[in-house]
Amino acid sequence: MLEMALDEQRQLIDEEMASYSYPQGKYNVSARSLEDLVPEKGGTPLRNVLVTTWRSGSTFLGDVLNSQPANFYHYEPLLPLGIIQVGEKSPYANSSIASLRQLLLCNYTGMEDSYLAYGQEHKWLMSHNTRLWDSCGGNHELCWNPDFLTRSCRLFPFQSMKVVRLRLRLAATLLQDKSLNVRMILLVRDPRGTMQSRRHREWCPPSPDCSDPKRLCKDLVDDYWAAVELRKLYPDRFLVLRYEDLSLNPSTVTQSLFEFLGLAQGIGVPVEENKDETLLHPAIIHFLETHTKADQGGVSSTHRDSRTAPFRWRKELSPIEINSIQSSCREALHLWGYKEMSIKKVLGKARGPHKNTDIDDFNPLGSLHME
């Protein structure tokens, strides 16, 4: 059964990559054939790591990255740690980095009693890795077999990983590891939007790392200064992205992102935003077209009207709640280019005929400067 599943996966990868345009030197990627990217054949895969925090748009962006053909998706591999943030001084710092490195190198040996045991009780740890999950059979028994996981991972030319529990200064350890050759994205969201979104998750309130805006915004400040350094050290392998910018211009921003990741194509159809030829693979274009036009599903769905989703906090948070978050987040808002709402002005007009105009029309986006 194991060998048959691997053979089927090889065939599926060959089919997904049949129309793929290899970089051949573009984007600092020399690959000219599938063999150049497949570990099983001695190649080096293109690896990307998405670093952010809970309810900051990572599920959507993670799925965008996973829409890449022949991608192996490491979905929130630090899930077993619970609702905590892991920084450089955390007792989990070294073990977390070691675990992520092991996964990126397709080595599942010794994970039976930890990572894989957790996954058997929390299936979404693996089910988001759609290509792997579909290959594991009806009862998905193979998905908990370390030998199968190791060998399956080594078939894929692309790997993506998203982590929402690892702060940037610690995550930078992965950038420093030349054997991984990862490209990293820091995804940032307006803390008012993040806190509003977290209110809908029952797992969040018990943990101050999730429910306390002061902690969120301290992390945002720390991540900002770490990002300033990393942009200088790794200009070709580290990128900062705001969720709101992605949501307002999903096709254009995604195209720039995939160029940065070395995944851009010379094929495709015109995108809606500029009508020019896109550098996105048709699979990514299809995902964007079907996931950014309208709201569908619950709070964890990635089907959203992307132009309105990031700003829902303006209607769902009261002026008092907005003021409370802003008072804890002034430095973070300033650094990341988000405008502070004048609560006095809003409360003053709340008694007049234009009750919510100031809130509804408020544009929180300013310019982002990374000096």
C-alpha cells in the first residue's frame, strides 16, 4: 500500500508540473527540470516559511501558497504547543526550531510520540496538506507513518510552512541555516482587525498571549525592528507583507509575492486588476478568483470578499473597544503604517444624524516605511 501510494503521488506531481515554467536562473533559482527540485532525485526544493500570529490572514495566505502546483504544506507545525507565543527566551525555543528544521528537511523520524500523536487526535494538522491527505487512503492511516511521510515529502519540488506561534527574531534562525535555503514572509495585520477576529474563537480568551492586545502589540513592535534588520541581511530571502495590502489587491500582490518566492511563471491569463499577462500559474489564478469575491462559510473560511474582510472591525468593535486596543498599540500602529482613529470625534458624532459615518469611512491604511 505504501509503495503504491508513493507511485501515485509521483504521477500526480508529474501531471501538476507538466505545464510548469522552470525559472532557469530567474529569481535566483537555477532549476531547469523537476529533478532539480525533488529531494528524492537529489534536487533542492523551493521552501518558504510564513511567519505571523493568530487571525492575521495566515489561513488565506497559506492556502494561496498551497494552491501552487506540487506543493507540500506544513500547516502550523507548532500546534501541539497550545495557545502560546514562542520567542528567543521561551523554554520551547530550541525544540521548536529543531522541529521546524526537521520537517523542512522531510525527516519525520522520532516524531511518533509527539507531533504525529497530536495529529491523530487533531486531524487538521495534516488535512490542510491536501496533496498528502488525499494520498493517505480512506482511513488516512499512512498519514501517521513516519517512513511514508518522509518519503512522500521528498517527492515534492515545493514546500510551504506557516507558523503562528513563533516570533520573528527566533524564526530568523531558519534564514540563517544555509542547508534550508528558505525564503520567509512576515505577514502583519492591523491589531484592531486581529483582536476583533480573535473574539470569535473560543480557544483564544483563556490565553493572554492571544487575548491581551498589549502582548499582541509588543510582538508587533519587536517584529518590526527584527524585520528592519532582516531586510538588510537577507534582501532576497525575507519579505514583509501587510494583510490589508494583499486583500485590496490580491492578484497584483500575489504576483509580486510569487516572484519573490521564485515561483512566478511566464504563462497564464490576464488578471482582472491590470489586464496584462500574469506571471501566476493558472491554479493560483483560479484560487484567487474563487476565494476573494464573496463571503462564504464560517469564521475560518478562506472564501471572503477580500476588499471588506480586513476592515470589518470598524463595524464590529465599539468605539470604546477600539479606543482600548489603540491605547495599547500606539507604537505598533505607527510603526506598521496604520492610522489611529479619533475616538473623541466618533463619540461626538454618535449623537448626531450621521451616527456611524466616521467609523465606516475611516481608512486605517497609511504608508509603511521600513528604515
